[in-house]
Amino acid sequence: MNLKHFLLFVLLMSACNQEKKRVMSVCNDMLNACSGNANAAYCTFGFKFGDQNPFSPAGASVPGPHQKAIEISYKFQPAGLTFNTHSQDSIVTEEFSETDKEGIRLQFAKWQAVANISLTEKSISDKTDITLIVATIEQGGIGYPAFVAEPCKQIAGFLILNTRSSDKVKLSLHEIGHVLGLGHVSSNNVMNPDQSYNDLQSGDIAGVQSIYGVK
């Protein structure tokens, strides 16, 4: 292969990768109902697990359908899976520590305690609603809700924590809110990306209950 052909090959490969990234970026665009970090108690994405998914209207202070999800399953993805996000391609999963797993299980329990949902851990071989991942990503964490259309359906329920995060357990409380269907707000709640809480606040509770109902 001469230099001219090599450069053409590189350009073509670059164009293909950029196109792929543009396609997956649509998934982030689908969450525009909660863009701008509204000063509201909660914000709904318009996606949920179970019936009435997707739902409309959605957005800041817009309640969900109060529709129970019978069971929402999750698993901890082991190392070695290659996946894409809305902003990166070909990321490889790494391994969760047992300490982080135990802490994250307790975070799931906090959400389950306040809404009409059952969050159940499954084995790594099972197909689940939520897939927990630790990997090297650009963001501190990412949580994708229950997308129903392609290509976003491929990453629906992915909860991804950055390997470099100093406190994956605390971060997971926020990201679980995203996968359950809540977006960012600027009020004093877990779903405020600029604040850090150990427990759910009133807006977080009101938001998830508006989607799934009261336990």
C-alpha cells in the first residue's frame, strides 16, 4: 500500500467512526426533556421500565404515569465486554470490586424503598433491564434510561461508572436515578450533578414516585 492509498484508508476509517458516533449521539439528544438543569424538584425523561414506556409529556416538574414496574432486574457486568456510549466507541468493561458491588446494592435498596418497584440482582449470564459497568469513560458516570428505539435500545439501562471515580458507590445513587427515568435538576437533590448526598432527597422521591407510584 503506497502513501496515497494509506492516507485515503485512514480518512475513510475516520469518517466511518465519526458517523458511528453521530448515530449514537442521538441517544443523548433523546433526553432533551431535562436539558438545562431546571430549578425544579425533579425532571422526568419520558422513559421508564414496565408499561407506558415511553410516556409524554415529560420534563421539569412534569409527573410520570404512576405506573408500577413489577420487577426491574440488574447485574454487574464482568470485564471484557466492548460497548459504545453516546460519545465514545469501543470501550471495554473492567471489573467491579466486591466492596463497590455491596455498596451499590445498598443504593438500589434506597430507590426501591420509596417507589413501587422491585430491584432484583441477577446472574451475569441473565438478560437484565439494568447493566452495571465500570470502565474508562469521559464522564464521571452515565445512566441511560429504558430507551425503546434503535440504536439507543442497545444501551438502554446501561449504568456506567468511571474507573477513576473516587467514590463509585455515592455516584451510583445519582446514576440509578437516571436509569429509572430522572434527569438533572439544580435544586437540592441527588439528581443535581453539582451536589452530593448520601440519601435520597424530597425531590428525588417525588420524581421516582411520579413515574412508578408509591410503594
